[in-house]
Amino acid sequence: MLNEVNLYCTLNLPRNASNDQIRKNYFLLARIFHPDKQQYIQPQEANSETFIRIEQAYKILIKRITRLIYDRYGHRGLNAYFQFEERFSKYEEVLNTEYSESIVKVKFLIYE
């Protein structure tokens, strides 16, 4: 589950940030807060928690579909999306047939 922290604030970005800005801020913050890099500024546990939040925010905001869901529905929408993805992937493994391939194609067309 995701923390209820604003992902744009986590990466110090405006809501209309480009993917290049997201990537740039992520790499800057990841370098600063990586638990193995700056052990003397804060305790390592605090750095690892911050680093995990930064990493989660980056993974969500860099993908077009998850960013759109987050912008429109917030954390609740993301949690629902991730639950759907988890359930869908289980069925896709079971139904490894031509039918499941067409479902994936439809899913891809909807998201793009």
C-alpha cells in the first residue's frame, strides 16, 4: 500500500512536470537519500524510508497510466489499480491462451 503523501511533493515537482524533470529530480534525490550514501546526516533507517518513498513516487509518476490515475483519483485510485493488476496477472497466467492474449491487447489499447 502507498502512503498518503503527495507524490509530486516527494520529488519536489510541480503537477505539470515533464518526464525529464521527474527523472532528473528522482536521480538527484535518490543520490542524496540513498541509505548507503549519506549515513551521517540522518540515521540509516530514516534515509531508507525516505528513499523508498522517493522510489515509489518515481515509479508511479514516470508511467503514463499510473500518473493519470494518480492525478485524477489520488492514492485510492492507485491502490485499486494495483489490486486490479495483481488479480489480472493471476488470471492471465492461468489462461495462457489466445483468449488471454486478446484481453491483453484490449487492455493495452484502453491504456494507450
